[in-house]
Amino acid sequence: MASRISWIGFGVGALVGGISRVTVLALHLPDSLGGSYPLALVAGSVGIAIGGIAGGTGRTLLGAVVGAGLSLLFYLSSLMLVGFLAFLGGISLPTFWEVLVVGAIPGAIGGAVGQIVTKRKGAERLSGIPHPPS
């Protein structure tokens, strides 16, 4: 049985998700915590997971919705810890819109790439162009 996951969309979504999460973290870290690699590692890992899952849907709009939903779910589950770090002066809290966008963009980009690849493979099969077995 063929896999319904768009692996190319998964990879692109994961890459964009990791980069976008670390970028948002860098925007909210003060200069005094410039060498905070453990936080960047956690943020990047979460971005890779969310972007990969959302991009693996292989659909642009669905990827954006799944990415935004997972991002919001993670934000709400970690809000107490992030709020405590903000209270101590370690970081500032991202806005609600940043949380949605940082999940939706990787999901949409990964889903779009997955959708393009899927359409091209379908067109190749219909046109009779030989392709390697999957």
C-alpha cells in the first residue's frame, strides 16, 4: 500500500519549521542570553516536528491549518514554563499571531511542495514516462 505522507513536503516543512522557530526564539531572547544553545535546540526540534507533520500532509491549506494548530497546542502546553522565564527576565513572550504564523508558514510551504511533487508524479504516470519503481 502506498504511503499517504508526502515525504518531500515533510522534509521541507521540517527544515522551514526548525529555522522559523529558532528565528522567533532569537527575536525574543535578550542579548545577555545570546549563547543559550539548549533553548535554541529545543525550539529547533519543536519546529522540525511541527513543520514536518504539517508539511507531510501534502496540501497547502491543510498544512497551514495543521501547523498553526500544533504550534498553538505546543505554545499553550509550555506557557507556564515560558511565562516563568519571562517573569525572571530571561525571555519575552511571543504574541499569539507569531505563534500561529510560525506554525502555519512551514506547514503551508511543506504542503505546497508536497502537492507539487504529487501532481508531477501523477502527470508522469498518466503520460507514460517511465519512472523508477517506488
